[in-house]
Amino acid sequence: MNHFEYRQNTLHCENVALSSLAAEFGTPLYVYSTATLERHWRVFDHAFRDIPHLICYSVKANSNLAILRLFANLESGFDIVSGGELARVLRVSGDPAKVVFSGVGKTVDEIRQALSYDILCFNVESEEELRTISAVALAEGKRAPISLRVNPDVDAKTHAYISTGLKTTKFGIPIRDATEIYDLARSLPAIDVRGIDCHIGSQLLEIEPFVESLRHVLDLLRALRAQGFQLSVLDIGGGLGIPYTDESPPDPQQYADAMCKELEGWNVQVLLEPGRVIVGNAGILLTRVLYWKSNEDKHFVVVDAGMNDAMRPAMYGARHNIVPVELNPQAVEFMVDVVGPICESADFLGKCRKMPKMMQGELLAMMTSGAYGFSMASNYNSRPRAAEVLVNGGVAYCVRQRETIDSLFSLEAIPPFLS
């Protein structure tokens, strides 16, 4: 469920017409619904009500400060993958004691930064990273809480670029090697072994890979406890899919029921890292039509949003519903490609879509764009990034101003010898 709907043939976000947002803030424009964000977080949290757990929202999905503050107000934890993301969490008064630090490439400075704020846990992805964390913690007079991210070699049945649980990916430690690395962790100074972490991928549409992965992890937990490890944390990651077009993923309660059945009696705090499932359907990308173009039998709608604004279609071949903001039920529909202004053939928002002939200045909404939309945006072709707006009931707040051309130049300099 989300709070984007047509009222008298005009698409609204909660009680605000998207056409009025385009007039006030311009396009391209990311628009988020407060009611949807709150509802999705609460639904996911409530689904795991029967076991000790902590929701650690995956900051990489959408890192806007207003959205992070909304989740911090709900007492959420956070899953981060960089020092910059930790800084964002701290800026919105997020609790560092509820932060888990994932990612394969943590730098020494990032490790030191996270230690200084006493985060909940580092999810360690290699032996060398483990040794580095130990050395940094020792030098800082700290003890580093860690879980090992284990790779169970389970096929997540999702796009190859967002599948992270196979042995061919860069993520995690092979589960067959985990016991040896846990022994090493126990022997290192300044390391506090807390638990196990596992994350097999994103946009999963079936429960079975989650369950299979969890069973492998619980087998490892059983073996480690038999060897005297006092492990109290089990991070089962995120990855639950959402409907972009016609997908039918399990809902959070179905997912929780399956996982909680496996977790019964294990006496661990379960950490979860949802991102897309919380924010994906809570946002749209609003774009204005520049031109209608026909090449013989092929029709194109050229819009002012491009692959620099929304990378997923070009990067993953992702398919989002794209709909007119103003609906005309009697209009004749054409098969069109919705394309942007970037000088790349991969610059499209959608291919082979049925829609009316769009006139210059009309608006389209690329739905389900709240996750990995703005957070993956770039300045390719020297294009300023879009503004972001958060709607709460009947009021819209600009939560990120549109970049300007001058702002793109602000960190650049021409050396004197070129003057």
C-alpha cells in the first residue's frame, strides 16, 4: 500500500497534487510520502513482534536526512556502509548503539570513526579486515564488537548485480571457512565476537532462499556455541522484494512468519536490514515531457529526467511503472519508449510502454522510485541533481534543494599555469 492515488484524474501524493509540486519545485523531482514511510516501517517492525529484534534501516536505499530523522524518531537502528552514512545517522540524532557497519571496504579512518561512537557491531567481510579492525581498536584503546558476514552460497534468484550470497561475489566469508576465522577473531586483542551476519541479495521475490540461507547460518551458530562462543546477535540482513510492476513478493508478515519459525528457541537478538521494502513504494520521480518523437513506427517520449537521475533502468534493466500525472481515460494509447536527455543509448526510464501521446510540458510519474533513486544519482553530462520533497498530509517540504550549475563547479579549481 502507498499513498499515491488519482483524484479526479490527477495523481496525488497524500493530499497534494503532483502537478502543484512540479509547478512549485520544478522537475525532475523526487517526491516522498510520510504516511507511506511510517506505515511500511511499522508494518515490518510489527511482523517480528514475537522475537527480540532490531530494525536497522539500510541507509544506502535512501539517505535523505529528513527520511533518516523520520526513522530515528521511530527508534529505528541503521545499517551503514560508509563513514558518510554514519555521519548522516549522527546528524539526525540516530543512536550509534543501534548502528551496524557493513561493506567490504571499510577504511582505517571509517573504522576509527565508528569505534569512537561505540556502534553496535561491525559486519566483517574478510580476514584482513578483521585484523585491521583489531589493530585500530587496540590503538584507540577500544574493543570492537564484530559479527562475521558469512556467505552461504545460496542463489537469491534475483538480478546478478544485486545477488550477494553466492561464492562468486565479493561479499562475505565462505561459510565453510567461518569457524577458522571465528577462532582467529577470538584470539585477537580488542575484538568482541558478538554474532553472525548474512545477507544474500536484494529484491528477492521468494521466501525459500531466505529460509535456506538461515538454516545454514543456524547450523554454524550451533557449531560455534558448541565450541564455547557466546554469540547473542544474529543479523539476517534484508532483501525482501517489492512490486515494481506485476511482481508478487511475499509480504513482511509472511517473511517474518517463515523466519521466526526457524529462529524459535535460539535465544538471540535478531537484526534486520530492510531498505527497499520500506522506502521503495514511498517515492516517485516526477518528470516533464520535452518532446514527442517518432522514427517511422517507433515512438519516443523525451523527458527531462535521465539516467543520471534514475540509474536503475540502465544499470539493471529495472522496470518501473510510468504513468501520466493527468489521466485522460479516452485518449488513444501508443507503444512508446520513455527516454531522457543523456547522450547514451542506455538512457531510458522505460521501454515499450503503452500511454497516450504526451504533449510538451505534460508530466509523468515514475513510480516506486523511493529506493536507489536519488541515492544513486550523479552529475553525468554536468546535470544538477534533482530536488527532493517530503509530503506530510496536505503540506510539502523541500528536503533537498535542486543543485545549481555553480554548485557543480564549487569543488573544482583551475591551476595558475592555465590562467
